[in-house]
Amino acid sequence: MTRAGSRGAPLTVLKIGGGLTVLPGALEAVCATVSELGRTQRIVVVPGGGPFADAVRTFEASHALSADAAHWMAILAMDQYAHVLAERIVGARMVEDPGAVEESVGMAGVAVLAPSRWMRAADVLPHSWQATSDSVAAFVAGALDAARLILVKPASDESATTVDPCFRSVLPAGLPWTVVPRGRVSEMARLLGAAP
């Protein structure tokens, strides 16, 4: 794949934060927008961890867990959220490895990545809470030679530009990225060149 996109529109990696699940209507609005954009764009969705990763944090706080166990449990939490997103994004296909992406998105389409198998094989991130789904999305964008990375965050305004501490060290040099707060979901269409 090339940044220009080998079979159509450029490939975009879109991380959808799990925190959207607790905001009434936010997840539905984002998924509806991604469904629509997927008709003309090539999108790979990287799920956040959301309530599933929060369950790992809660368990870790009351039971002894090694850093390795907590890391892989949090990555598996992303797989769980991937199922939620694949069910709510019309036309999306679930994928587990980079080889399935091109077939899933073709000239246009949405692939929702359940990243645990790929991340286990690559094992490129530190096993700590310093690396979250933001860093996974940065790694995926680089590995797929995506044209851009968009992080949809649950915060309501543009001040929501916080990323995890490992993000910038994983992000490929020169890869354009931006944060879209939940209140400005329509920005995704502009960023993808799908809006007038």
C-alpha cells in the first residue's frame, strides 16, 4: 500500500475512543458518520478500550497483576470494543491482521481492527498504561502506510488533544494526524475530503 492508496482513496486510520460509550448518542453519531464516509473512503477503525479496558484497570487495582498481564488484557479489551463498532458501523468488516485490510476496504469501505493477534505478534509497545489505543493506532497507521491518522476522542472541544505518552515515539515521521472531539464529528468528513 502507498500513502496515495493503491486501490482508490487514500487509506485513513481512525481510532474511535471507548469513552464515547458513556456519552448519550455520541457512539451512534460517530458510527453513523463512519458508515456514510465508508461509502467513498478507505477507513481502518482502531477501537479504544473504553469500559472493557476500565474493567482491567479496576481488576488490577484490587488484584495483583503483572505489567505483561495487564497490557495484554487491555489489548484484548480493544478486541471487545471492536465487536461493538463492527456491529454499529453499517457495512464494516472485522479484521485481525494487516493482510485482511486491503480485501476489506477495496476501493472504499470500513475495516474494524481487532488488534490483539497483530499486536501480540509485533509486540512493539511498552507493557504499561503509558501506551494506550492511541499508540496502537499510531503503530497501525505506520504499518499500513496510511495517509492520515484521526483520533476521535470523547472530550467535547478542541482542547482534547491529549495523547498517551508513547504516542509520538510510535507515530511515523511526517504522518498527518489530528484529534476530533466528539462534538465535532462532522470534521471527519472534511478531513477525509468527503465534504464540500
